[in-house]
Amino acid sequence: MKTNMYVNNDKVIAGITMKDPTELEHNNMALHACENPIHILDNRKKLAASLHAKLDDFVCAQQTHSANFHRVTLADKGRGAQQVDTAIADTDALYTYESNLVLCSFTADCVPVIFYNEAKGLIGVIHSGWQGTVKEITLKLFEHLAQVEQSNPGDFHVQIGAALSQDKFEVDEDVYLQFKNLGYADEFMTYNDQTRKYHIDNQLTVQKQCELAGIPAERIAMDRTCTHTSLDGFSYREDKKCGRHLSFIVKK
């Protein structure tokens, strides 16, 4: 099973599953976008085994490109793990203090954000497609963690996962204006005179949101794998019926 491992130490394991032609449905991890749910459960079980976890340790959300987040407790264990309708509804970010829960986020071009705070024993995942980015889900969550959970922004480690590159993220003026209205994304956008299209770097915009929340730049890592051009990527822009990557983090 192909996986980009981002963190693997004595406290935290985090990474993202990648497209793999040797696995069922090319290692698709999404029940909401698959040919056969049994294949997906097999793939998830294989991932769980590699993490020394069980499938029922997974916690998944029904992602809706919102700015909504949810604090996961032990009562949420197994939600969305084996069927879509048990997932946490209308939510695009999860965080927890609990050990041995595998927090999951699904993407195919959107930006996955994985984070942990050793001082607080806090971990989390964020799904930030362009709509989530203009709604500032990442900034809002980190502000919430600072204000409500009393987490020091300087204690976070953030990993921005594989996503659609700026070259392949081509948009019209309506989307460009939503990014421009953020007030801090101009340097992450270019205009192509020939196609009359804008190109936006969603990863760098999300990184900027992390920095605006007070997270030091040196504590933010980024996987620049483009999900459109890489053979290891699932790209919704390329194929509307594609599978999904699963970004995960678990606290030992």
C-alpha cells in the first residue's frame, strides 16, 4: 500500500495514502466515491493494520466544503469507518485529545492539513478545498484552538499534504475574486493572458492562514506532490469518478 508518511515518532503517526495500481480501486479510500464499498473497507483495514489500529478506530466526517469543525471524543470512535451515514455530519475538520483514534480526511485535489501539538496532546486534520480556503477553515480552527482550547500556536506542527498544484488549479474571475477578497492571497495567484484564466496556489494560501494564526513558518511542512500530474495522485479535475486519498493522524 502506497503511503506518504509525514510523521512517525513515539507519539504520533501521520501521513496520506496515495494512488496505487496494485491495490483494489487503486487504493481508493472513499466510501462516498467508489465502485464497491467492500473494496474500500479492505483498503481501510490494510491501512489500519499498518498503523497497528483497527478499522473501528477510524473517525470520518461527511465533508461539505464548510468551515465547520468537531472535537472528537471516544464516543465518536468508529464514526464513518464502515458506512457513510454514521460519519460526523457537515464537518471538514476534526481534532482530538484522545489516543488511538485515527482521524481521517479525504481529498482528490483539495488541500489536506494534518497537525499536532505535543504540549497539549492535541492532533487534528482539515479538509480545505478552495471553498474551505476562502471560508478560512484553517485559520478559524487554529484561532479556536488558541482561544477555546488554550493551545499555544507556537507549539503546533503542521503538515500540508499533496494537493492540486497552482499550474493545474485554473479558475475564472469569480473564484479569483474570492481569493483576492481574503486580502493576503495576491502573491499566490497569477493570470494567463492567453487563456484568460487565473491560477491559484491553494497550498500556499493555506500555509499563509496557518502563519496568520500564529504558527511559526519553520513548523509548517508541505508536500508539493501535484495530485493531477503525479501518477500517485487522485484528481477530481482530471476524473470526476476518481478515488480519494486519506490523510490520517493518530496519537499513540
